[in-house]
Amino acid sequence: MWLDVLIVDANVSLFLNLIIATMRVKIQGPAFAVHVSRPAEVEQTRKDFPIIMMEQEIMEAINYPATLLYEAGFGSKRFSSRSGVIGITQPRCVAVLATATRVAHELGVRLRRVVVFQVRHDKKIGKNSAIKFMTAGILLREIKNDLLLRCYSVIILDEAHERSLNTGFLLWMLTRTNNIRQEVYKDQQKFYNLEAQWHQKTKSSRRF
């Protein structure tokens, strides 16, 4: 699996030049459907999210090695889904628990099984975990132990506009992860290229 990196929120221009050298656009392949079973009330609520209109195109793009730039307005409810663990960073522990709880509800699953979270003093990870919420510091420690991030297929950096030191380090380290994965596994099918995607809350891409 290749690694998706999604940077959520506005004002990420300070990091753009750091990442741009590793970016390549390559969208190809047949269309396919992604089916997720959700509670009826969740499905009804999701119809009001603007990003839902582009869900199919996003899913098809994520399925292939590429670098993408997504611009989503505030309240669009951005999300990604593909095989492998999805790692999502939040700037604070409270946000980690809140977003993990919400996603578990939308997917109709119990928290701490498929959808899990990890903060400094609380770790609930299982063998069937598919979506993991954590602070940026937790992910940095994971990179220290495994630079290739073998267990992840998608990394989402939420609230990237806050420009914290941890977020800056993560952006730099993820470019290194991409380069090393390409070199080590270029002749194998186990890993693929880094797929970098930006989600921002502004209405104009010129804000970049």
C-alpha cells in the first residue's frame, strides 16, 4: 500500500514548498464503488455536506498513486477511506477523543474497536483497528520507531493551519518516509508512492 497524506485546514503555504518536490500527479484506472454501512440518521445528515457530491471522485483518486490538492470549504466533512490503517492527528487530546467518537458513530461501530484513539496516557488499539486518532506527538514517536510507517495507508494531519512545531516536523518526516519507501520497495508491491493531498477550508485556492 502507498501512503496518503492529507493536510486539513487553511494556511499551509509555509509547508507547501517543502512538500512540492516530492509531488507527482498521476490519476488513472477504472472506476469503482465504496460501500459503507451507516445508521439511517447519519446518512440523512451526510446529504447536507458539500463534499459528499465529490465523494466518488475522491475515492477513485485516492485509490491510485498520486499527489492531489483538495480544496474543501468549512463544514464540508472531509474524510478518506482505503485498505490499511488510517492515522489522523489532532492538535489536542480533547479533539482526539471527540473526533474519534463522532467517526465511530457515523460508521455505526463501537469506539475502541474499528475506530480507536491514542493519547499520552490512554491507548486503546486492537488487531482489527482501521481508523486511529492521535496527537501529532504520538505519530512522531511512531515514526521514530518505524520511519516507513508500515501499518498505515493514510495519514491525515488535521488543524494544520495552527503551524505547531510537531506538525512541521511531521510534514518533513513524511516526505522522508515517501522517499525511503520508494527506494526500498521500488521493485516490490508491498509499498507504493506517497500520495499527498491538501484539504483546506478556504474558498479560494489562491490563499495558498
